[in-house]
Amino acid sequence: MIQAQKQAPDDTLERGLKDPNREFFHGDKRVSIYRETGHFAFDPDGTYDAPHFDVPTLRVSTSDGYEPKLETIEEFIRHLPNKADARDGL
């Protein structure tokens, strides 16, 4: 699993305004609140609790490009176990 770290509020709002499906898929009501009120609902002191699954996980920041770099992300993906291989023997 690859987890993107929380982005800056302006980036999130801009993406939400450009893509009407984003609110549906991300469950983020801040865009509709902005459309209704003109105010951005952002809690600067709020914390984000990333999902925790028992799978290999890489956290990625997209606040200024990609950190880690795309090559590192690609290498992480290449070394994940391939579940399709396990089904081949069935």
C-alpha cells in the first residue's frame, strides 16, 4: 500500500474544485462546504490517522514533487509479493 501524506489545504481544495468526483471518492466534505459558504473548513491543529493494515506500506509526500522519489516508489512496488503467482498453482 502506498499512503500519500496529507497535502496542503489549498492543494486539496483546488483539486476538489477541479474534479467533482474527488469528494465522492475521498469522502472529503470540505469542497462542498467551500462551495456553500465560501470558507475553507480546515483544522490546522487536526491530526490525520492514516489507515493501518498488515501489508507493506510506503508513505509518500507530494507537497513538493515526490518524496521518496518515483524511482524508490517504483522499486517498492516491484518488490511487493505478487498474489497472482500464488493462484497460478490452483
